[in-house]
Amino acid sequence: MFDLSRLSRIRTESLAGLTVSLALVPEAVAFAFVVGVHPLVGLYAAFIVGLITSLTGGRPGMISGATGSMAVVMVSLVSENGIEYLFFTVVAMGVIQIVVGALRLGNLIRMVPFPVMLGFVNGLAIVIVLAQLESFKIEGADGTKSWLPFADLAILIGLIAATMAVIYLLPRVSKRVPAALVGIVVVSAAVILGNIDTPTVGDLASISGGLPPFSVPDVPFNLETFRIILPFAFILAGIGLIESLLTLSLIDGITETKGQKNRECMSQGLANVVTGFFGGMGGCAMIGQSMINIKAGARWRLSGILAASFLLAFILFASSLIEQIPIAALVGVMFVVVIGTFSWSSLRILHKVPLSDALVMVLVSAVTVATDLAIAVVVGVIVSALVFAWKTARHIYVDAGVGTTLHRRVYNLHGQLCFASVSTFRDLFDPANDPDEVVINFANSRVWDHSGMEAIVELAQRYGRARKRLHLLNLSPNCQEMLQKANVLGPRDTEGNPSYRVAVSDLGDSD
């Protein structure tokens, strides 16, 4: 029996892939210009990285290609050493990413707090908007850029508004065709038939070319070469993986599915290795194009495969047609993506969440716009960790437990014992004035690290010097194991030093 639902899904994936491919062209060309290389270097990267990650990646529906966050890092490498060093760096970057995935380090993305995620999304949305504003400018003879003349600016804004109107209004009539695709076609037809003078893709550069050629990067294979490329390779690998994994997590949330992070790391690495040997500038996941794809209804790998295939077809056979697409139509699509990507709810809850979370959110967004994504995420994670450590240090305390008598004091410990709270922990006890037997109940506490263990050892020493006996109750198995390895638990040592004699036992009767 013929499966109509499957046919409908294939049609949705195909149209989504076509829409994405059209949006990939100006982005790839623009990023190639940023790096200072031929536009085909960016287009080849978009094709190869997009195809391989769609086939082998850990997140169906996610689109990868040349990105601005990586392009800005490549500028100095290309200007100082040439394009061949870029290709070799892209290969090295890919190898690093494969190793990260093989070591299953992709799961570390789970350590990124939610406020950092919101800051990343909002910051990247702002970056996309700022990138589109370049279309409103014209480059003068001296290389400086200025705003378009009023008449040209008005036409551009009008076409952008028309594209956005089609995208927003069409779904009310029909959802059979991606609204973004219809918007591009309608506005392109209006420009061509109306002979409207407005910048087109062809004004950026010609996208005509052949198949990407295989070539081993022409660089000296020596230590000096590795000294040059390795710092860039590690930075690019980090940026690429962070942006890819955060985009993966974002799509996971939208689609209520779960991607494979480590598989995506290895897929991104494989794609970049291949790209480096075929004259591409490398890439990673693209949040803008991924959102276009997902909002168009794509959920399979097919959309990404077709997007890459369409892009290659444009380069080989349809460059003259694609070059007639007005930039305004593509800018309109990206503006709609930005509106849908920006977390507007984060603005409404900004005054409701803890002040520390709000500051992290704003900080990550600002750093993303001012520098790059990798730095922003690292800063966000560090600040969040420091805030957590501060809160942990302040929320450890004791209260009197059942079993406290004249000769015994029972402390119920609450909170987490770790590096941040050890100072507060020390101040909770008074060996000099406590009775001869002291019990610390860890039922409501947990020892997290070596600093916490050392704090227990130090406390045992203090009670030992005061000739008093210390009992520890309800220690976790992991903590007991750590203390046993440190020779804190168990029989008295051969020298009879009472400082390391700590009993772990049930609370019995006492006189």
C-alpha cells in the first residue's frame, strides 16, 4: 500500500532543503569575504560540511556550513600565512574534534547552565541581525562603508518587509510549502519582472564553479608549521563544537527529541578533515539555517542532504539564476529567523529569576556580540560556577540532633561540603568546648571533593588534640572510600596517633 504520509514527509524535507540552500549562498559568500578567500571556498565548505554532517551527524535536521564565528578567527591566519595554511588548519581542527568525540567529551555540554544557553541564543540572534545590517551599506572607493542612499534604502526595506509579510501571512492560508521559500520566490519575481534596481546575490560575487578539487595542503610538514596552525586549530575546534552542541541542544528542546552529542563531534570532525582536502574553509552548525530548516517542518536527515545537494547544483548549473535573487529577500528570511530564535520570554522573566542568573544571561549575550561564542560560553560557565560556589559556601550549617546529652553532642550537618564551603564548615564546630564525644550526622550533607575530605581530616585532628572522640554517621560510600584511602578511617595507625582516629558507626547509647 502506498504510504501518503511518507510521501508528504519527503515533500516537506525537499522543500525545506531547497529553502535552506538558498539561504546558505549569501552567508557562505559573505564569510569567505571576511576570511579573505574566494567565495567558492566558503561555498565548498557549506556543501561538504553540510552533506557529511547530515549523513553522519548526531542531530537530524541540523544544518552545518561555514560560519561567521569561525571566519573571524581565520582572518589573521590567512593574512599572515596564506590559504594553504588555512586548509591544513581545517584538517587539524577536524582531527581534534574527532578525538573529542571519541573520548566522549561531548557530554560536557550538559555542564552549560540554562542562563548561559539563553544568553548564547540571544547573543547569536543579535549577531545575525548585525551581520544583516551590512546589506544596508555600500562600500566607497576608499574602502569605507556608508549607508545606502535614501531611495535605495527605501526599496531595500520595502522588499524586506514584503518578504517578511509573505512568511508571516502564508501559513494562515496554506502550510504545504515553506513560507520562507515562497517569500524568496515572490520577491525575486517582483524584482526581476519589475526591473527593480536592488542588490542581488550576483553583486556579491559569482557562485559559478566546478566540483571541489582534491588537494593536499601545500605547506611544509615540519614543527614550524604545526607551531603556526595548532593554536588556530584548537580555537576553531572549540568554537565549532561549542556552537554545534549548543545548537543541537536548542533543536532538542524544540523537537522534544535527543541528539547524539559525541556522534555529532566526530561527524563535525570528519566533515572538516574532508573539507580541508577539498579546498573548503571548514565549518560547524549554523543556528540560523538550522532554525529555517526546523521551522519549515524538516525532521529527517534528508533535508540537510538535499540542501547540500541543491547548493552544489547551484554552483554547477544554476549560478546565473541564483545570482538574480535579491539580497533583501534573504535578509527578510534571516530577520524572521532572528525574531523566532531570540528568547523573548527571557526579557519577561529577567526580573523574576535570581539576580545572578539574570547577570549571567546578559553577560553571555554581550560577550557573544563583542567577541565570539567560545569566549562567551567559557565566561558564562566560569561565572555560573563561581556563583554556585558562593551560594554553596553560604548554605552549610548544623543543628542539634537526636541523642545529644551531657556527655555527647550530635550535629546534623546540612549542605554540601566542598572547596567552597570548607571555611564555613570549620567554624561550625568548637572542639575546645564540646563534650568528650561528638557525632556528626551526614544524612543531609554530601562530601564532594578532596577539599571536603581534608576538612574532615583537619576536624578529626582538632578533636584528637582536644582528647575527644569523633563519630561520623551516614557518610556516603564514595566518601568512606576516599577517607579509607587517606588512612583516616579504620584501626589506629602504628604510631598510635589519635589525630587520624575517626569512627564511622551507628549512634549507640552513651552515659
